[in-house]
Amino acid sequence: MSGDRVVTRDESRVIQDRRGQWMLMAVMAAAMFLDGMDGTIVNVVLPEISDSFGTDAGTTSWVVTVYFLMMAGLILIFGKVADGGAIKRVFIGGMAVFAVSSLLCGLSTTLPILLAFRAVQGVGAAMLAVSAFMLCVKFLPKSMAAFALSVGILGMSIGCAMGPAVGGVLSELMSWHLVFFINVPIGAFAILLAMRAVPGDGEFTAKGFDIKGAALLFVSMVCGLYVLESAPSHGFDTVSAVCLAIFAVGMVLFVMVERRSADPVIKLRLFRLPRLLAAIVTMVIINMCYMGCIYLIPYYLQIEMGMGSIASGSYLLIPAVSTLAFCVWIGRLADKYGNRPFAIVSCVVMLASMLVFAFIDPDAVWMLILGLVCMGVMWGIGGGPVSSRMLENVPDEDRPSSSSLNSFFIYFGCAAGTAMFAGLFGMGSGSSGQDIAGLTGEVFLEGFHFAMVFGVVLSVVALVLSWVVNERKASCGDGE
């Protein structure tokens, strides 16, 4: 989905029979289920992966970071391809890539091999992320759009909720490798279903495809995230300096290319709209803090609390269940009262969660539970409204193409949060390059608290930005 892409719709291809509609929604839900489960199932086994390969927390964080990085870097590209007439091929191809790379991740014997196949898995996930919801937009009646999107979100939420528990059981009773193998049969089933349920592709067109801009943005993101993760924990070395230089030059070239492009990856003029920029930053921060916590907490549970994978997975169900408890009905209230109150409350709850983790005592289990509940409530209350705030502040003429931009910033926030919190942990604990399983509880807690203090600062920034952005009352062609 290019930043300026308009989702086209051929009314003659809209599915009218009920059975076909339900099959299409089942395909979408299966894709979103995999996306949700893979976003949480891997985190609970990161300590086992670190121990298996004898690596530090910063290095292991790339198991998560590279996945979200590939999604953020490629989601705009595959969206453009899908909307150009290849949606079925993008979806089935994405599911195939996801399933095969999951198998190869599970068979990995070294961390570099695992990271390489996680990157490939991220490519498949990007293809699924842009095409799953697009199936409903293109092939279901408009009257079913809200219901179909809710089915997709429900599939993702169930996947998120099941991920930690399933991952904990598989890891402790057998091996962490199985958390990747489980994707294979689900992916195979979804492919078979999609071949029957998804209408065939039409003629493919890719006019105006800004490949230069997409490549520059992706390279810049890779280098920038590397510096964000490595500099705090490993120091600003030669590699960091080179990556920072590539990032700076790449972004300058990206801006130059986008200004001349007839169909840019991202419309740069949108960033001159103060309210939209504030909404984007808020959304990125929320994803950064949430994924940063999700990355570090499994280590906390196992190192500080002495829990196994099953117990850790059970605790990580708490935020997922808390999210489910709110997300089902919060959308209706946001439609009635506006998104701003819920965005503000979400940021307040996020701040409370960061404060709890910044001062948490391993002997106070209630603090752990409170922090996890706040994480889930934060996402349950704010996940939809915060994203909607960004979309509602996009100028009317750009509204049809804004969903891809929304997805881009969500996954960018996830990648940046994982990298940043891992780097801050290494800096605070002084454990860069050390096997995290060998850290003492005291050293680990120093790094954990240090990272969460920065989470507190970010939460305050997000709260202020949410407070100052008012509801959109009329056309926002001027961004005000």
C-alpha cells in the first residue's frame, strides 16, 4: 500500500453468497490469528533461545526486531503490489513464505541462521498483513465491512492470547523449536482455504511504483534500528558510526526522491500537519513501550521470579486477556464519545504500567500482576482509538490510502521498541555481550529498571501529545 495508494474496488467481484463470505472471513481470520500468535509466542521462549545460543539480551532481541523490521519496511511495497491486481497471489504467497520460513526457523541450529529465516518470515508476515484486511475491503459488501474487520481483530486477539501459553507449554515440555513448527499446519490449511475462497486476480498493474524510495527507506530503517539497539549497550563503535552515517544519508536521499516522485511511498507533506504528527508519534510510542515490555518481561519472570516457560506463559496471558476484556466494546464507546478520551486514558494507564515496572520488587507479585494488567488495559482501551486518531487527522483526500501508513508506523514502533529496550537494558545492566542466563538477579534488575524509566519518559510524552490533539470536527484538509 503506497502512501498515496487508493484501494480500488470492482463491485462485480464482490462475493454475494453467505457461504463464500464466511469462507473469506475465515481465511482472513486465520492470517490474523497467525500474526497475533507469532507476535507473542516467540517472546516467551526468548530466554531459552538466549540460553541455547549463549547470547546476550541485545543480540537475542533481533529475533523479534528483524521480524517487525521486515514487516515495517515491506508493508508499503506489498500493499502496492496487492492493490495493483495481485491480492490473491500476495496472500497465498505470503502464507507459503510464512509457513516455510517458520519450518526453517524451527530447524535453525545457530542464531545467525535463525535471524535469517526470521527475516524471511517477516517478509511473509508483511504480505499477509497488507492483504488480509484488503480481502474484506475488495470482496465483501460494504455493509459487512465493520463486522468482517471485527472478525479479523478477534482472530488476532485470540492468537495473541494463546501465544504465551502455547509457547510456554511447547518450550518447557519439548523445545523452543516447536513454537515455529506450529505455524506450518495452520499455514497449509489457510492456503488450501484461500485457493477456494479468494477470487482470482485480475490484470496486474504497477504504475508509479516508487522502488527507489522504498529501498532507501528500508536501508535507512535497518541502519537506524541497529544504532538504536547497539549504541546504548555496546557503545558507539565504528560499525555504529557507519550505520548512523548510512541512516543520515539514506534519509536525506529518501526525502529528495519522495519530493520528485509522482507516487511516493509516503507523502512527506503529511508530516507538516501538527495534529497528525502528534497522533503518529503517540501511536509509535505506545507500540514501542508495549513491545519493549513484552520483550523484557519473559526474562524477568525466569531470572527474577525463577519461573519456567509454562508459568511465564501463564503470566503473559494476563495482558492478552485484559486487552480482550476491553477491545470488544471500547470501539462502540469511541464512536459515541470520540477517540480523544480513550487515547488519553490509554496513555495514563501506560504511564502507570511503566512506573510499576520501573520500581518493581521481585518479592511483590502484586506489582507484577498490576503492571501486566495495565499493559493489557492500555492496549484494550487505546489500540483502536489511537490508530483512529491518526486516520481521522489525515486530510480527506488522502484518507483512502492511510491504512497502509497506519500499519507501517505500528510495526515500526514494534521494531524500534524491542531494539531500544534491549539496548537500554544492556546499558543499565552493563551486560552487553554477556549470556543473559548467567546474570545475577541484582544485575538483571538494574538493567530492567533502567529501561523502564525511559518507558516512563516516553509515556509522559505520549500523554501530553494525546491531550493536546483535539477531535476532528470537520474537514482536515489543512491539518488543523
